[in-house]
Amino acid sequence: MAKKTTPEYRFDVNADATSLPSFATSMCFNSAYVENNKAPIDNCIEKLDQLNLIHTQYSSITGVAVNLPTVYNLILLGYISAIESYIREIIRKIIIIDKHSRVSCEIEEISYGAALNYPHHLLPEVILEKASFASKKNIIDAFKKFLGLEGHQPAELISTLDEFEKICHLRHCIVHRFGKLGSQNAIKFGLDNHSNLVEKPLEFDVNMVFNLSLICNNTVLVVNKFLYNRVMQRTASKENNIWNWDLRRDKSNFKKFYDLFYSTKKPHVSSSLTEAYTQLKQYHTSII
């Protein structure tokens, strides 16, 4: 005897979905884009400035009686994305020019398709595909794993990444709960001050967003300085010295490292190429 089929209950409680053709994701990207030659830090600062322009223009619009939370939430997502993009770019480009970093990545696996189709200068991007930079631990672990930068991290880096990690937890609230505080993030922030805020939505104002942008600017400045100093220190060490200590002979190679880290938007007062080389030479002399 055939088994009786149970009929489905069907009742439309909302309007019918709009019929759409298949969405072509390849049309969403700019195929004519060519990567610029700017330092990764300057690319990141430009992105942060663009995001700041959005919220400053929005806040100046007359007739806006209340803040629209979604605008500020989206700007915070952009901040985090800009920082993560910077970290990926700087790691990728360090691997390309720094032998010690390249050796650190030799055991990393990439897919066969990527090996066949990616240009050489983008292959390091493949090994970063599954990496996340949304926490202090993840960022420091990535520097160790992909760049071979073991050892002590300076207090400035640790404290800066602690502040950045707070923003990463706010991002988690936005991505997964449309801005409401979940229990896990409340624990990360500290239950003493946040247990009564679970399931409460984020509510930024202009000043808060400005402070968030400062934290992100500080993050990229401190990370960039840390990576430059550690990578260059290693190139001049007894074990890994790659320099002739004659700027005329070293300039071409030294400029690759210098240009990768030097910020035209946030330069230090004494950050000329010649001065940087002189300081590195003095460091090398002090350890031999």
C-alpha cells in the first residue's frame, strides 16, 4: 500500500519575491584597476579619510533631526576593512622583497588553481586568504607566521592593538547582530560594565566615530613603524646582513624597503632615505 503523502501548508504572509535573472558577480569588480605604487600605509590612510568624509558630510546635513545608526555602523565596518586590507598588503609586499619573510612562508600551501593563474607578485595573497586580522592575537600571530617576526613586542604595539581589538568586537556586533551587543562580546568588554547592555543596540555619535578613526589611524601608524623597525633590524643583523654599507651600492635595494613603509601623508620630521640608511648603518656598527 502506497504511503500517504502529507500535504504542505502554504499561506502567503508577505508579498511575492521579485523575479530576478542570475546575478553576475564578475560585473561587480573593476577589471581595469591597476594597483598603485603608494606605500600600503598611505593607501590605508586614504581609505580612512574617505570614510571620515562620509560621516562628517552626513553630520552636517541640515534637517537631520536624529542620527541614523546604520550610517555610523557602516563607517565602522569600513574602518576595520581598511586596516585589514593594509595588513594584508604590507605582509604580501614584505614577503616579496624580504628573503627571511619569504623563507618563513615556504611551507605554506596554496591551491593548484592559484599557482596556475595568479601573477607572481600576488601569490603571497593566496596564503593570507584564510587569515583574519580582527584581533590582537591574530595580527601578532600573522607577523610571526608569515614574516618570521618572533620575540618581544613593544608596549606601544600591544596597547594600540588592545584598543583596535575593542573596535573589532563592535564590528562583530554589527555584522552578526545588526549592532546589538551579544553575550560573548559583553564578556570580552567586561561583564561588570556591560551585562545590562546585552541585546541593546550600538548608538554612536560624531565624537565617538571620530575617536574610532583616531584608534584606526594610530593602529596603522604603530604597526607600520613596528614592521619597518623589525624587518630592517633583521636585514642588518650579524646573521642576515644584506647590505654593503655604502649607500651608492645599496640605494636601489634599500629604496625598495624604504618606499614600502614611508608615508607621504604622515611623514616623520627626520625620515629621509639617507637618514634612515645612516641610522641603520649605525645600528649595524653597534652590534658587530
